[in-house]
Amino acid sequence: MKKEIAQFLDLNFPDFEKGLREEILKDGTLVVLPADTLMMDIGQKVEIIPLIVQGQVKVFREDENDHELFMYYLGPGEACAITMICSAREGYSKIKAIPEEETTIISVPISKLDEWMPKYKSWYYFVMDTYQDRFEELLKVVDGIAFHQMDERLLEYLEKNAEATQSNLIHKTHQQIAQELNSSREVITRLLKKLEQRGRVRVNRNQIQLIN
């Protein structure tokens, strides 16, 4: 397992210092998460930092009526800033995270978050960059809700999905998209038809092709 972790670190976190890499090899655990399994739940005690090395994770909020608000995707070389912030404050998650495909993570004990900050510059910059990147993603979500029409939010959502998967094919049902954008299936279907008429997408059964 340590050999695999070392290979994943070389591939996804090449800037980590030698001492930091050695500590991750000592304290980290390689975990494979099947698609659609609950990786983190709202109210769950945060005990690990998941460093994503393969796959894709969807991060979102959900209310008591199962309404979802999509926030961002996590891919290889990334970690969840909100999880880090929650652990630093009261230790309980404010988000849900679900792998959209089989995903491999290096699981690091949450106690290492603060311990490594003064010891390793590469870890300090990684955490700071993670905070900044996710903050900018959240600003886009807020801007989308406050200032953009639903068709703009839908197109931005499709573009984010395509960027995260590095494919212009989005394998989502209209109902799944509606749930993630806190809308209705009928609205999403109507907007997809409009986008198709404008030449921005091609809609097939359980699949949407984004056209550049």
C-alpha cells in the first residue's frame, strides 16, 4: 500500500516536501470508495482529510426535504476546504460528499491539518490554495443564485461537469440535474430544449453532449 500511496503522491501532489511525503506514507491510508456511496454527511464528525488521487467527488448541501444545492466537484490533487474549516471549528461536517465514480483517496487523520501547517511550507500553501479555490467556487454559486437566470446556471453547471470529467458528455438524468440545482425536472427539460435550439447542447436519453 505504501508503494501505491507514494506513486499517487508523485502523480497528484508533486510539490509536497520529502518530510511531508514521509509523514503521509506513515499516517495515511489508501481507501477506494465505490460510486454513489456517502463519503461525508451533514452533521458527521470530521475525522479525516481526504486527499483525492483518482475519481471525482460531488460536494453539495441538502435540506430536510432532500432539496440539494450543488457546490463544486473535487478531483485528483484536491481536498475539501469546507471539511477542513468544519474540523477546525467544531468538528462536524456542513456538507455532503458523494463519489460520482469509483474514487480513491489518501485518508489522513484530521489532527495532521494543524500539526503540518507550521512544519511544511508545501502543506501550508496547499491548504491556503484549497481555501481560496473553494471560496471562489462558492462565490460563483452565490452569484449564480443571486444574479443569473436558471438557463445560465444550467449551462455553467454543465460546463463544470464537463471540466471535472474532462468529457463533453454529461451522464445525468434531467431529474438528477434538477435536484442538484434545486429546480424541477420540467424546468430543466424545457431549458435543455432551449439550449439545444441555440446549438449549445445535444440531448439524448440520460446523456447530454455539451457543444463548444
